[in-house]
Amino acid sequence: MKALRITSLFAGLMSIASSAFASGGRVDNSGFVVWAFLGFCALIVVAQLVPALLVMLGVVKGVASSKDAALQETTK
């Protein structure tokens, strides 16, 4: 009786999970032009990030510096 219960439970779980095994995998038909376009987009993003990071570091440096040093720089 216990073996029948375990077998029916296993069969029930496998029938639910069988759709997961039906997938044939991902097919990628992207050619060189698609990858070149994505690379160009990544290049634009990186080119935008570099100046933004430099500005953010400048702001942090300005906030962290003392007021006396800022006053000396403005009077020069």
C-alpha cells in the first residue's frame, strides 16, 4: 500500500514536470549586424558613464573638502 502511494505520488509529480522537459532550448539566429549594433549601444553607454562618474567624484571631493581650502581656491 505504501509503495503504491509513493508510486502514484511520483507519477503525479512527473506528469506536472514533464512540460519543463519539452523545451528544445533557446535558438539564437542573431547575425553579425545585431551583435555589432549591441556593441555600439554598449559603447555609447560606457562613453556616457565615464564623464558622469568623473562629475560625481568631483562633487564628492568638493563636499568632503574643508571650507578653508575652498575659500583659498576662490580667492586665487
